[in-house]
Amino acid sequence: MILTIIILICIGLFSSVLGALVGIGGGVIIVPALVFFGIKLGMIDGMTPQLAIGTSSMILVVTGLSAMIQYNKSNQVDRYNGSIFLIGLIPGAFVGSYASAMLTMDSFNLYFGVFLIFISILLMVRDKIPPLKIFQNPKYLRPHIDADGVVHQYGFPIWIAVIITFVVGFITGLFGIGGGALMTPLMIIVFRIPPSIAIGTSMMLIFFSCLSSAICHALQAHVQYFALVFLAVSSYFGARFGAKLASKFSSDTLVKLLRSVLLLIGVYLIFEAIF
């Protein structure tokens, strides 16, 4: 029991610190960790893929809120454009949450493994892809002033943002991963939002989209409340620490570490599903 609690606290701390640093929330770490320790090693009673996904969604509500508050203090949250993204994210997360009930252990391992490899590749190439200029029409541009007083101009058609974020929201609810792993690169590459603002805004999106999917998972009894308690407490403090840490040094090394870990986990899950 004590060892299980320690493992849960470590998962919460590690995933939330890293998630807040690079703007992904940490669900891509929480879900496979719960599946591994809960199902593979049997250290968390009654764990299933659905319980891991639902519990992760609950945790990401805490992580997202904690990091969002911290980033908002330095004006790194674009509330206007973030609200537009939520128009697609919230219903997408709602639908994805119900779709997760159809996942078996093998299908979860396969689909989530492929998804993690995709995210790993996306993190590898995101700095090499120049931001797209297709939406840089003056009529869409709006100013956002960061904490240093620098004015950034960017914008996009609302209908494009809603369609894209609905798909991201669906994946958020399906896998319980928060959506930040997809939204942060999308905001930087497609919508030309500066990285520092994209990361802060991503935490706002994670909070609201995961709140939607968490409610749906709770209604389906897809939450392991014993694990939730320890993960939530450690994630709250971990996310605050990660957000503070983000302003003090570059997160490039952590991104490289994260994508390597995701690649290895993805390959492992696919191997488990096939063999």
C-alpha cells in the first residue's frame, strides 16, 4: 500500500512538472503509467484502460488549473483566442470520453502506442517547421501584450479553429491526455502564436477540455478515486513548480527527453498489443 502511494505521488509530480514546462499537461505520461503499474504489475486494484483514462482526465483538471493560474500571472494566457478554441475542444472532449468505453486492452495499447509515436515525431519536427502564413490576413490579426510589454500580432478564421480543436478535443477525451501535446505545436505552427503564449494558453485549454471529459468519465464510473487523491495533490504542486521553472530556463532539453520517452512507451505499447 505504502509503495503504491509513493508510486502515485511520483507519477503525479513527474507528469505535472514536465507537462507544465512544455505545455502538454502530462496525460501522455499518467495514462501509460497507470496502465503499467495498475494492470501490468497489479499494484493498483481494479485498474482498466477506461479507469486510467478517466482518472488522468480528472488529474489534468487540477494540473491545468494550477499551471493556468501561474502562467496567467505573467500574461502568457491568451484568453480571447483560448475561448475560441474551447468552442471545438469542449464538445470534442465530451464525444471522445464516451467513445473511450469501446476500447479493449489490446486496442488501447495499439491506438495509444501509435498516438504516442505520432506525438514524439511531432515534438521532433515542431521547431523545424516554419509557422504557416496562410491565416495571416490583417482582418484576423489581434494584438496580445506579453509580460515584457512586447506586442504580438496573430489571428485565424474562427471556423478553422473550431474544426481543428473539435478533433483535438475528441482525442483528449478518448485517451485522457489533455490535448496540450497537440494544441501547443498547432498553436505555434498553424496559428503562429508565440511559444511562450502558446504554452500558457495550452494550460487553459487543458483545464476546460479535461473538465468536460472528466465529468463524462465520472458519469460512466471511469475514475479510480484512490489513485486520484494522491495524483491530484502531487500534480497540483508539481504543475505550479513546473510553471515557475519554465520562466527560468529553456525547455528544449526536457522536450528532447519527453519525446524519447514517448517514443519508447509507444513502441512498447504496440509490441504489447501485437505480441
